[in-house]
Amino acid sequence: MLIVQICVGSSCHLKGSQDIVELLQDSIAKHHLEDDVILTGSFCIGKCNRVGVTVQVNDEVYVGVTKETFRDFFKSAILDELAKEGA
């Protein structure tokens, strides 16, 4: 089980957190991971970056997630991590 927190604080909101939320929802559904991923919003995680959104997956913080980098982020942070857990 992964807990994925998307920063929806003002800085990340302006950088497209809603787009990342929608991409995560779509990708989780596409891969049938609804029982393996808990998706939640979070106010500032404290790792603001000049570009992109901050996302925390369990204890790991990823900065700079954008629509353009989402595919790589999803593969490494979600799919690969679930594979390690044996989901």
C-alpha cells in the first residue's frame, strides 16, 4: 500500500497540482491500483521547487513533478514501488 500526498498549497497549486491530481487519478484507475494506492492532498510539504509540484510517496518526497515528467514519476515512484512490495 502506498500513501501518495500531492501538495495543494498555494505554490504547488499555481504550478499545476490539480493537473497532477487528475493524472494520478487517471493512471491509478488505468492500472487498476485503487486498492494499492491511497491518494490524498496535503498542504505545504516544505520542499517547494521553482518548477512543478511536490509529491510525497510514503516517506519519499519528489519535487518538480510536471505534466511532462509525470510518466517517469509514475513509473518509478508508483509502479516500481508497488512491484517491490509485491502488489
